[in-house]
Amino acid sequence: MSSLLSMYEKVRADPQLTGSVRMEDKRKIEDGIIHRAKDAMLAILEQVHVESEELDERTAEMHHVNSSFIYLSFNSQPWLSTADKVRLLEWKIRLDLVQYAARGCPAVSLRNIAAYVPKQPSEESVREIGMRLYDFGDDGHAIKQARATAVCHELMATYKDKPWAVLKDDSIWKKIQHMVVDAVEGPGVLYVRSTGFDEAWKDIPGQGSPKRSPEPPRALQTGSGSSPEALKPYSQ
């Protein structure tokens, strides 16, 4: 199997997939991918195959960082066979690719990450930067992302010389962690959904906007994004 990043690039380069989902689709996988581009999606998914000897490396390469904990836990369990662990990972990779297509195939830019200017620059470690979210007033989504980012940074130390490793320098991971913190501390909706669509960004304030007050989300526990406060658009 080729690198996972190259597989995401294949999805983004396929006009059938990039044009299959619309922002107004209620069920973006069913109404978009399956209904309009099923064969194109399957053609990419059938390329996913993890060899048993590369299980740990492919786990580190996997996209969705919030799932890193459970898959590292799976791999450490003696009661699960290697074949079972491989199968779990293969299906996770396939579902990640489907979700990427369903969210509008957002561009991945290492240049933009490297150029990011944190709102509160720090010489702290990746873990220490994320600790700013320990007391953030959501229902736990923010700190979960920060912890996962720290774990992935530490895990990648083993694989930083691999050809597929593009996020390998400490400085890049610190920028990513600053993005995690700045994104939820900023005003507007807590989370941008379906980021590959322009419509998802129409009410998102610019980077120079002031931090949100921590009290409304802390009082309402709005991290799920389902409350009026979490969905409130930005206003000056």
C-alpha cells in the first residue's frame, strides 16, 4: 500500500469524489459518496492493505488523531491476534478516507502549518501547550484533541525518518498544538464542520479576532457543538 497521505491526495484529485458531496446533503456519506461516487470511492478503498509486520508503523501513520489512543491500546492487547489488529486498522483507514471525501476533501498544506503564527507563542513542549485546555469550558473535546496531538508527536519520533513522515519536526508539532488551542479559544462556532466546503467558513472570524470569553461554554458545556452557544456565529 502506498503512503496514506498519497491516498488522501488520490481522493482529492478525483473529480467524481470531490464533486459528489454537497454542503446541503443531510447524510454526506450516504447521499453523497455512496449515491453519487460509490465506484470511485471503492476503487481507492480496495487499495488499503496493511501487512502484519507494518502494523505499528501504519498505526502511527493513521490520520484521525483522536483515535490514536484506542488503536495503540488494541495493538498492545495479547488477546487480540495480529490479524485482528490489522483488520481493525484497515477498516479504520478506509473509513477515514470516506470521511475525508464526505467533508469536501479539505486541502492539507504543510506550508500553511509552518507559516502559522500562534496567538500566544510559547517555548513550552507540545504537551505543555495543550495543558492550556485542561480548564477549557467544553465537554472534553478540546483537551482530547490536545492530548492526542501530544501522543502523536511523541509516537512520530520513532518514524520521523520514514519517507511518508511529513510532520516530524518539533516546531511543526508545536504549531499544530497552537492551532488546536487557538481554534477553540477563538470566537464563533467551536468547531468547523465539513471544512472542505467554502460554506463551512462563512461565519468563521479571522485569526486576528479576540479570544472568546470562557464562561459561556463552561456554563453550558457546549463542546459537543449542539447548543446555541456553540453554534453561535461570530459578531463584533
